Amino acid sequence: MQSVGFGRGPMHPPEVAPLSDKIVLGIDPGTRVVGFGAIALAPKGFLFLGAGVIRTSAKADIATRLGEVRVEIDRMLGDLRPGVVAIEEAFAHRNVQSALRIGEGRGVVISAAAASGAKVVQIPPTVAKKALVGYGAADKSQVAAMVARLLALERPPEPLDATDALALALTYGIRRTSPGLLR
């Protein structure tokens, strides 16, 4: 595909730093709150780069909220240049409307990550819980405690959406450094 500017000929992207396969951005998708957490894969473990949430306006329509998420995800991808984006895989949800909204949020994140050139890895929540805690039905506080421990943090990042995103990034890191561990 070629983009053409308004009468100026072909548009060329600015020179940017290459993606780093050592940086993993985890995303816990949603349309009102999106958790994110970034780590670096280091020779002797994992380095915490940052975590937080994107909060959209609850009163805004869905298109506006998804647009807000896309703008923030694009900014993060540009700043961090992760080689991998680990996102929570879709799962069955009792509330169909909630499942649809989460799916829309996932689509925005997957699209942005793919457009940036990052590898997109989808991880089921039960796999992340098992990788970190050893039990696929672990509760969020157990996962948060293990995230803090693995990243040598005094306490888990808040809110739990950020911790969930870091759990996804860590799960990718564990899979990469110990491929047979999560079979």
C-alpha cells in the first residue's frame, strides 16, 4: 500500500528507532479502562519499565472511546517501540454486551500493534495466571503479588488492570526464556 499526500507525492515515514524484541508491552483491553504494562527482557530476569491505565470518558459514545484508546496506544507504541505486544485473548463472558465491547477494544489494540510492526501475542488469562502463580484460577491479588515479586517492586502497581497487563508481558517473557515451562 502506498500513501499519497495532498498533491505532494508519496509520503515517507520519519526515521525512527527499530523495534526492540527485548521490550514487551502487555495490554489488558477494554473500552473504558485499558491496562498497560511494559517490561524489558534482561539477561537475569525482567526489568519494569512502567504501567498504568488508559481511562476513557464513560459518557462518550463507543466510537469516541475507541478513538481515545487508539491515540494512547499509538503514542505508547511510538515511545516504547516494543517488539512484542501481549494482549489478553478473548474468553467467554456471561454478559454478551461486555464481551462485544472488550472485543472492540481488543481489535483496536491488535490493529495498532500490527500497524507498528510489533509481534502480537494473545494469551488466555488462565495461562497468565498459571505461569505466574501456578494456578489458572488464581485471583487478581495473587497475580498482583507475583508481578511485584518478579519485577522486584515494593508493592504491585495499581490499579489491577495495570497488574493484569504486566502479567501478560511477564508470561510472554517466561515463555520466551523457558519455552517448555508452560506446556
